[in-house]
Amino acid sequence: MGAKYELRGDVAVITLDNPPVNGLGYDTRRECSAGLDRAIDDAAVRAVVITGGGRAFSGGADIKEFGSPKALAEPNLHSLIRQIENSPKPVVAAINGTCMGGGLELALGMHYRLAAAGVDIALPEVKLGLLPGAGGTQRLPRAVGVETALNMIVSGEAVKSDLLAAVPGQKLLERVAADDVVGAAVQFARDKAAEHAAGKPLPLVRRLEARHRDPDAYFQFARNMVKGMAKNFPAPAKCVDAVAASVGRRFEDGLAHERELFLGLMMSPESKALRHAFFAERAAAKIPDVPEDTPQRKIAKVAVIGAGTMGGGIAMNFLNAGIPVTILEMKQEALDRGLATIRRNYEAQVKKGKLAQEKYEQRMALLAPTLGYDDLKDADLAIEAVFEDMGVKETVFRQLDEVMKPGAILASNTSTLDVDRIAGFTRRPQDVIGMHFFSPANVMKLLEVVRGKATAKDVLATVMALARKIRKTAVVSGVCDGFIGNRMIEQYFRQAGFLLEEGCTPAQVDRAIEKFGFAMGPFRMGDLAGNDIGWAIRKRRYVEQPGLRYSKTADLLCEMGRYGQKTGAGWYDYQPGRRDAIPSPQVEEMIVRQRAAVGIAPRKIDDEEIVQRLVYALVNEGAKIVDEGIASKASDIDMVYLTGYGFPLYRGGPMCYADTQGLFNVVQAMKRFARNPHDDQAFWQPAPLLARLAAEGKSFSA
């Protein structure tokens, strides 16, 4: 793997060959450089075309080398681009497919560029907390104009080649080829070789001028916009600074400024967190004992049992992917209600212009409602989304076992219950798996895939591949009460309850953790989800674990009928038709009474203690989950919390955040909490894995 060299008459064609996206790793750069030297030294070669193998030109840096010495080994990307610019023979980019990041920077260094129609072109580095580091912030404004370039660089979003070719005055693309872009580029290169044979200098993007009619006002406006939209991420503002340097500065000075900004961002905690999340998402798809070439079962039809909020949302995921769904309910009115909700969700998208009317009609045509299990017999996958009660689950799975065809996958959407026990209700435990969607299921990215002790490897491989098809981030969990996410969140909520008893108000706790970066605090989250859900789980769990300490404030709240937004009252008061959380004197009086009942004198608690107790509770339980093999790696826990629980992306997830704080410091904080007589001292004993890593000076990421 690297690059291939071939001759097409008097034109050398160098094809980047590093599947799947032709990442610009060391071997690829070295072989591309060698091919260019070979072409220049060959008197019979008049021009060079560089293209990509497969369906991509180049996706940029090779993620396998990210952060390693190979990423900077010569020829690095800067050196390769300079070599191309200095070629005495025309070098033409044949952009045959995806052209992103370093791939676009490489193309910008060539003398000419042709692209296939409909190709995605982008500089997405900002999504990793970085900016383009190989001249992208200096060359792209010169090629497509300052405003187009800045929009692309700050957003990181891809733009189609056809749209870029239509930008007035652009110098990025010579043309868009209807078909065979490589053939078109070879002929174009041959023509340009003849044109430059008389000594006409080859064009370079770096020689163009980046202009704006009012640069000072424009860049100040851009900085103000970015400041409001990306307050916790430094990269977008630095992108503005880098692009601003392309206007009115010499190219080399702008390049030096870009490099300085790039290196500063590379060391920032936000970029480290974003890069961690990038790699963690890819690592989550890799299961240690399930090879990538494991055969998969065909999923052409899906059945969903339950047409409530969760069942309807689950069904929409498959409809969106073009997979027919049969949805089952026991009563016609419940089925009608569920179908009406699905329609409303789609109609809202149509109204906002996010979905074409034709697409809406196509998706609804794939949905078949039914009141009978017999109508599910042809489905390849059945997903149960009924009430969270083991007796109800048993009834459903015994029915599915009777009607579903051999080889069909039977999945439970349970959020806490024992998947092995559920599998035991069937005669095919190897076909049973957990597929825990998060609410709203048609929006949330996370899918916890729960692997039972009997779950077949091909079932697991099939569900993981299916998750990608329906655009979910799938994380594998073993079987335990609550799996990864809900098992950890229990400890988070327990700490929130203890904080109330010790002196906090719900609003104070929520403000502290939201300032840290959570989408919402524990008490607002409880009100949104429904406090009665947690109440039902506690009734079951604390009967099974009678010695487990917790604050009774949440139970007392539910006994008052304050279930949250759906009842207009929870930890907060709510006005009809509004979601604003208004502190409730009634709740605060209840908390004061509970403190007195358990004999606790309130004390002043600062935000740092609130955040540490809530976040480190997640970390300690997460460490236990990894140590027990429920999660195969700490980064899987981070993906669960980033995509399912609103953990701030710029902090990388609870385990990544613990690494940035230093595990020694995390353990020291836990020792302080263990001395608190009103907390659960036993819980604050560091998990064995955490204690071991801290003692050895290591991190979860290691």
C-alpha cells in the first residue's frame, strides 16, 4: 500500500493507494514523492496526473499514524506539496472521489485540478479541534474566495464539487468531468504540457491573492459569530485568525502563522478530547473476539413490538434507512396513537424543510401496522419495546419464539433488565440480543448493544453493521443491571441526592454541572425523563440490594405526585406549555424536612465539589465496568456518555476527563469523599482498576 505508478503515453499517473480513503500516511507520501521524481526524471513524460484508488481521492491524514513519529517523517505533507509546486512539468489532480483535509491541501498544491461530479470536498479539521495544518487556510481563500473558504474551514462541512465549480471567480477546479475524470485529466495534462512547453510559468495557488472588500469588518463579524456559536471550542476562532492572515500577508508569513496556531490547538485539552472521541467512535465498532469478516445475517424486514414513544422512534430509524417495518400493538387505539405520532414527527420535518414530502410518503409506505403476532413471522429482526417489566417481557418473547422464523434475531430494548434471563424465555438464546435505544430513539445517536452469554457472534456482527446503516453509534455492553449507561447514571443520581441532603438545592446542583458542560443537570434531566421511571427502578433495585444507601428525597418527590414536566411539577415547577424550570418552594421545604429527619446539618458546598462528586461517581463505576469486562475498553464508556447522556464533547467523556485530571488526583478526591459521614463511604473506595492505574502512574487511555 502506498501509491501506484503507470504511464498513459506521455503522461504519468500516480494513484494514491491506501484503503479505505487513501490516507496520506508515510508510505503513501514516500511513494507519491518517488513517483513524482520518476516522472520528472523521465524525458518521455511531459505531465503528471495524481488521483486516488477506489472511491476516494484522499481523506487526509492516515488516522493509523495520528500522533506517531511517522506522521511527521519526511516527506511530510508540507514537503510533498512543495515538491509538487516545484515540478517543472504540469501536475494535475484528478479528484475522483472524497477529497478532504490533507487530501484537499495536497490538491491545492497542484498546478491544476479536475473533479468528478458530486464529489465531497472539505477541510474538516475543526471537528477534531484543529485547523488545516498544511496550508489549507492560506491556499483555499486564494482559490475560492475568502468568504467561501472561511465558511468551509469554520464549519468543516463538505461541499459538492459542482457547487464549488460554480463559485464566481474560483480557481480551485478547472472543470467537473461528467465521467472518467482520470481520462479527462490525462488529456488536460497533455494539453497543458504543450501550452507550457514554450516556457509559460505553471500556475500556483500560493501566487494568487486573497482579497476582501472590507476585511477588518468581515473578520470581526466572523469572530463575533464564532464566539457565540462555539464558546467552549477554541478551534473555530483560530480558524478565523488563520484565514485572516491570508489577506494582506505574504504567503509564507501566513503559512507560518497557520503553523503556530495549529501547534497550539494540537496541545489544547479540547482538541485532545475531540481526537479521543474520534478514535473512540471507531474503536467501539471493533469487538475483540468477533473478527471483521464474521458473516452477517440478512436484515430485509424488521418488526417492532410496541407503538409507544420508544417503539415509534425505533421504527423510524429503519424507515429512514429504507427498511420495511411491521409495528405491533395489542389494542387498536394504542396502534392508532403510535402511527399518529410517527406521522407528526415526519410532518414536522417536512414543515421545517428537512424532509421532502415525497420522502415522507415513501417512508410511511414502508410501515405496516398490525394487532397480530402472525404478521411478524417473515421479519428478520424483531425488537421488543414494551413496558420495563420482566413479566411483560416474558410474554412477548415467548410469543416471538413461537412465530418468528428460524435465524431471525430477537432483540430487547430493555434499559436495565437481564438479557440472559430474557433469552431464557426462548428456545433460541443464541439469537437473542439487547438493542437499547435512547429516547427520543429517532434522534439520539447511541445504541447500547447488549451481548448475552449465549448471543451468537454473527448476531452481534449483524446488529453492529445494522447500527451503522441506521446511523447509530453502537457500543457493546455485557449483561449487568443497567448495562453501561444506566448502571453508571445510578451512582451519579445517588450523589445528587446526597448533595441535596447535605445542603444543596436542585438548582445549585444543576447550575454547577451545566456550567461544567453537561446539556442538563440531574434534576432537570429527571423532570424531562419522568421521575416515576427512576422511582420504579429504585423500588426493584433496593429490594434486591437492601443495604445500598441512597437519599429518599427522590422517593418523597414522587409520593407528592411530582413526576416532572408531564405532570407540570417535579424537582421544579412548570407553567403550561413551557419547559422553563422554576425553583419550587414546596420541594425545597421537603428537602429541609428530609435533612432534619436524617439528622444532617446543612453546609455550604461549592461548585467544584458538586462537579467532582457527580463526575467521579461516573468514573469510579465506569472503572468497575471495564474491570468486570462489561465494557471492553474505557473509551466505550466515553462514547456512551458523549452520545447518550449529554457529557460535554470538549471534555471527551468521563474516563478521558479523568485522564486529563490525572488518576492520582481523582483517587485523592475520592479519599476525601470517603471521609464524609453522610456519603456512601464504601462506594468511594477506588475501583481496583482505577487504584491500580493511579498507583502505576498510568491512564485509562493506555
